Amino acid sequence: MASVVLSEAEKLYIVHGVQEDLRVDGRGCEDYRCAEVETDVVSNTSGSARVKLGDTDVLVGIKAEMGTPKLEKPDEGFLEFFVDCSSNATPELEGRGGEELGTDIANTLYRVFSCENSVDLKSLCINPREHCWVLYVDVLLLECGGNIFDAISIAVKAALFNTRIPKVRVLEGEEGTKEIELSDDPYDCIRLNVEEVPCIVTLSKIGYRHVVDATLQEEACSLASLLISVTSKGALTSMKKVGKGSLDPESIFEMMETGQRVGKSLHIALQKILDEEENLGTSRPKVGFLG
């Protein structure tokens, strides 16, 4: 994980500010930085999104490819996550540092999406036991400016919202064989229902209080954080503690309450952006990946 080195005086300044609900950049403890969300930014993908949260920059591309359902779930498709941390994001992510962080993020995403209803996997089944859609979710961390898990989860949800999967017909051939026919019409596609897709809210304990959307400087002052995945209705689907410090039960309970409250607001704000962008249709100005 990227980190910055602060003097004791700088740490003290940040910690004292947090205790007064006034952070260095003027935010309160429960305020997110300004987020920029743009979908449909990568060609040759089924769906894509780019999210900038402060100085953190994340790109997600999703490709739908035909595969075979897993033996234990013969009537469902599935998601595969790949995370690449650009060495430009921060020098610490070169080599093994980037690999380890990428694996950690991918494992966290698998845990978040293991919740039963997050994505309707049955809608990805084409032919039980034989054919299904596999969604390959590629995450690229372009720049690390703190709070990467939240930014990535927002980008994944936006990319899933943007994903369009071709409609398929299964034709019965002679001798009982089955043929698959993909629709040529780009508008004849399946859209995913992302209503139950969770977003991650990271709560960083600083002094006696906790903050959401910590900057790199604030992360350097925090010994322990709680990653909570929250649905749009405020339901907690998973929780993970990170950092070397400990959290007492009372703090964990308070952080869970904050995570639920902040998470619901985050979903509302994200959905509003996605709906507005969708309503613009082809008339919206595209900044694009290289914009």
C-alpha cells in the first residue's frame, strides 16, 4: 500500500483536526472528496468506467465471454477479477509490492461479490451445465491518492451498470445438438441489475475518531481501518479489518453505523450520476480514457 512519511508534528496536526471534525482539506469526518465518474471509456469492452476520487484514479473494463458454468453452480455465470497496479501510481507498487496489493484487492472483491444477491448470476446462464457468460473484471489502479478500495468498488459498480451482454438464442439442431446464435443488433442486449451491488466504505481510525475517504496523509496517521461493503439499502454484506492496530468493540460498532449511513448516501449519489449520464445518450461529451 502506498504511504507517505510525516513528521510527528504533522501527524499531531492531522489527529487534532480530526478530533474537532475538521480535516486538513476542510472536510468533516464523514465527507468524501469530490468524485468524477465516467462510463463507457474503453472500446472493445462490454462495459467500462473510470473513477477519480481526489488523487486516486481507477479504470475498470469488463469483458463478457462465453464459458462453462462451475460444477457446484450449473445454472449460473460468474465473475473473475484481475487487478493491475500501475508502477506509475506510486514507486512502492513496482514489482512484488504491486502484485501483493493487486492480489489483496482482487481477494477483497471476490469476498464482496460472494454475497448471494450482489449480481444476478442466474441471468448470466445460457444453457445449464454447458454455457454461461463469464464477466472478466479488469481493474487498473492508475494513481494512488488514498482510499483505493472505495474508489475501485465505485468504478466496478459503474462498469457493471454500463455492461451490455449480447442476447443469445439456443437452437436445437438435428440429433439433439445445440447451437448458439448471438444477436447482431448492438441494442439487443442484456443489462445487469446493479441495485444490490455493494460499495466499499473504508473507515480509518485516527485518534479517538474515525474518518471516511482518508487521504494518504490521513492513512499515515491511522493504525487500523475497517472495510465495510454496504448495499444501497444500507445492508452490510462483508467486513474486513486492515492495519496493525487494534479496534475495540465500541469503535467497531460505531464504524459499522457510520459505514451504513455513509454507504447509503454514496449509492444514491453514484446512481444519480449514472442515470444522468445514461439519459444524455450519445449526445454526452466523452472525455475518454486519454482525456
